[in-house]
Amino acid sequence: MKVLVVGDSCEDIFLYGKIERVSPEAPVPVIEPINKTTNIGMAGNVANNLSSLGIDCDLVTNSNKITKTRFIDSKSNQMLLRLDENDNLPSDDNYDKFHNLDISEYNAVIVSDYDKGFLNTSHISEIFQKSKITFLQTSKSLDEWCLGANFIKINHLEYLKSENFISLHKDHLSKFIVTLGSRGFQYDEKIYPVNNEVDVRDLSGAGDTFLASFVSKYLKKYNILDSLMFAQNMASSVVEKSGVNIAGDKKPNVKLIDYKKLS
């Protein structure tokens, strides 16, 4: 089983610190750094989750680095501030040479599009045309270009942004999976609540875990609801931990493909 993940990635940085006073210069807390963690986020996090679940995984992503730094009170685990740097990728860091990559060797392709400039809708449509099975996670407003995917995973805010489009395509409802946070997920106009109470510590990366877990189970069993329930359980397990975490027990071993060298 081999899967290709395509999309924007970032470096997730979590800076944990102690807060014991307020700044005399402004009514803001002063944080004393204690610990810092870093890991690859967005599409890279999808790929790491897949690999941790035992799926052979390759990744095509941006070379320019996006960073997301979160400043967190270590006592309460409350995020104080998130600093995003290089959030919009330059035009020379998109995947225009990707059409030279042979995707016939992959059992499926996941497009994890955070709308940072790496992928446009033409790129994504091209992937759908070439792939055996395709899964889409996107922050773009949905339109006709997305319907080539077999499954489209979006969160509730993304659903609201494209609700009119989805309502006009009732014949494609079986493609759409909407994650609802603590309320579970919606599929084919039915809501599936979280079975057990979850002690949420950090939602960072939970959507990536949900998508990767769904794909890993679906490609083995081809049972949609069983795969979605597995995805929900895996996402519930990672939000009970601080920072961005992966679902599986295996150490991720993702191959990064340099698409700019393809010819």
C-alpha cells in the first residue's frame, strides 16, 4: 500500500513557558520560556500520521518554509499568541513541474491544501484526473473543481463557507465529510457524535489525524463508516495531548520528493 500526499506544509513550533507577572509596559502577560517543540505540520502532518499507521507514504510539498509559533502557558496549556511567518508562498514555490511525476504507482493520493499558494485549482483537478482514489482536504471555497475527488474532508467553518455549493450538489453528498470538533462528524447528512467524553488539551493537527486515519483504514477495508469512526477515535486520542501528535505507534518514515527536479 503506497500513498502520495500533496500540499502545503509548515513548521509547527510550540513554545511553552511560565507566566508569573504582567508586563509593566502594557497589560500583557510576561512568558518565561521553559520548553520548545517543533514538528512538520499541515500536509507534512498528514503524511506523518499515515506513516505512523503503517502506510508507505511519499510527500510533495513546498520548499519555502512557513512557520507557526504558538506561545503557551505551561500551567494552564492556554495558548496566548500564534505567530505565523511566510504564510503566503512565493509564486516560484508551486508545483508546476508535478505533472512529470508518475502517480500510477500510488494506490491513492491525498491533497492536503491549506491555500497558502502551493496548489491552485488547476493543479488539484489534474491530480484527480490521474489518480486511482483521491482524498481532498482544502481551505479553498469549494466549486466544480473539487468534484473529481472521491472524498472531501472539511471542517465546519469550511463547510459554512461552501454550504450553498454543497446544497446545489445533493447527488455528491456521499463525497463530503464534515468534522465538527467535539460534536463528532457529519456524513451523508447524518451527525455521528463522539462516543466517549474527551479531555481536550490541544486541537492542533486533529483534522490531519482524522484524514490520515480515515484514509489508512479505508484503503484496507473500503468501508466508509467504519473508517470514519476509526478516524474519529484517532483524532479524539491526539487532542488529549499537548501540541501536534500522530495517531499510530510506528515512527514516521516519509519520503520527500523534490518536485522541482522532475523532468
